[in-house]
Amino acid sequence: MKNLKKLLVIVDPDIDSDFVIERAILLAFYGKSRVLLLMNKANVLPQPSDVTPGLASRFFRTQKQLFTEHYQSRLTALKARFEAQGIETETYFSTDKNGADVILGKIREFEPDMTLKSVQKQSALSRILITNTDWKLVKSCPSPLLLVKARPWAEDGAIMASVDPLHSKAEQNQLDHLLLDTTVTLAKSLQLNARVFHCYFPDLSAMFPKVVDAEDYVREVRTIHWGRVHSLITAHGLTDDQVTMTRGDLIKTLLQTIRKDRANVLVLGALSRNVVENAIIGSTAEKILYDTPCDVLIMKHNR
């Protein structure tokens, strides 16, 4: 992703103040992007054709018009905020009950360089709420998808890529290069730090019964991983001090690194997987989306 010529912003119809708008204005301003603001709010009122002609029909027709005008006026006000920054902006409003399909259809039509959507916290549990629409977008969105958390960015923060250069799938190597290219590009244009994260966990079962060789084995595994990571980052002009490589629990060490490096965005890759991999990898992806305090940019391998 070299340029952000077009951004598609999914506007939550039920939230008046949304951090996704702030992110979109910032990205569009620096990227000189064209923006499409998309809002879908299902209208549960009966259609005029479903009620008896006469007063009731006119009432529901009026309510439907007021419903549409209310949300379109919100989009118009948001459009004005973008245009005040010199950002070319258009809007699209729909009342379809299947919001995910509407959004995906518009994404394929508009072909944005990035799609932005907010994810909200559940106040009772203080946890991120990932809706069915969010998961459908994670799975099927053809463009890079930025899931925005309800928190401001740190001015001295970072764009952080999570890479896996020893992954068994060949596509991962190309995907890792895409992640780093995106990370470097975004960090440079937003004047933020570029960081790289990699976690490895030695297969201790391979050591048995030679327990005495544990330290040598762990050291050997670390050397192998570091060599691949070093080769990967060098191709993108990054230095060793921009990398954090950890051993052990992926989620725990990732969250620690995000907080330490003040990451604003975590850049992740998504590969197509079989059913067995989905059962394992899916739970890890879910924990990352739920628990990371920063925005998450999900990218797919370009075939």
C-alpha cells in the first residue's frame, strides 16, 4: 500500500462522536485522499405498501422520510468537516437490513485503498465489542481494514507490524513484506515511529530426552528467528533497534510491547486458512482484536 488515494469510512449511525472520523480526517489530509462516508441504518418501520392505504400509510411514509433525512443530515455535517480540511468527500446512506452485504458491495464498487470502521467497548465489561459485521469484514473485506478503538493516538506513538517470517505458508513471506511496506509508509507520512514485533516459542518437545541441551536449543532457535527477521527488516530500510522479538506467550508479550512502544496501530496479516487452522488461529485473532488497546490494521495477501 503505497498511497491512500481513496478511503471508505463506515460511519456508526448510533454514535455521535466517533474516533473513526478523526482517524479518517488525519489519514485523508496527509494522503490527499478522496473519501466516501458510508452509513447503513436498517429502517424497521413498516413500508407504506404494507399498511392500509390512507392516514396510516401517509404516516409511515412521513416517518420513513424523517428517518432518512435525520441520518443523511448527520452525513452532510460530517462531510462538511472533511471538506473544511480540503478533503474531497461523498456520502452514501442505506437502510438495508443486511448491513454487512451492503458495506462489502460498496467496498468492491468504490475500491478504497483502506476501509475504516470503529469497534466499541462494552461499558459493563469494559471489553471491545466485535460484531458479526466486524467479523464479516475481517474475513471478506478486499481492502486493508482499519478497526478503530475509542482512544486518541499518542503524538509520539508508533505504527507496529507483527511479522512471522518462519511461517510455513509461502504467502506469509510476501505478506510480511506488504506489512512492513505499509508500516514504513504510514509511519513516514504521519510522522510516527515504525516498529516491528515478532514472537517465537521454541518447541520444547524437540529437546526431550536431552533436557541438558535446553539452553543451547533455545539459543539456536532464537538465532534462526533473528536471522530471518533481520533479513526481512533490512529490505525495508529498518534497523535492529526498531524490532522487538519476544519468546513465550504471544498475546501477553504483544500487549506489553504495544504499551511500551506506544503503538497507535498494529498492522496484522490475514491468510486464508483451512478449517483446522481457523479453529486455532481464530481464537488468537479474536483475543488480539478484543484485547489490544490500539487500532488494528488487517491486511491480506495480494494474489
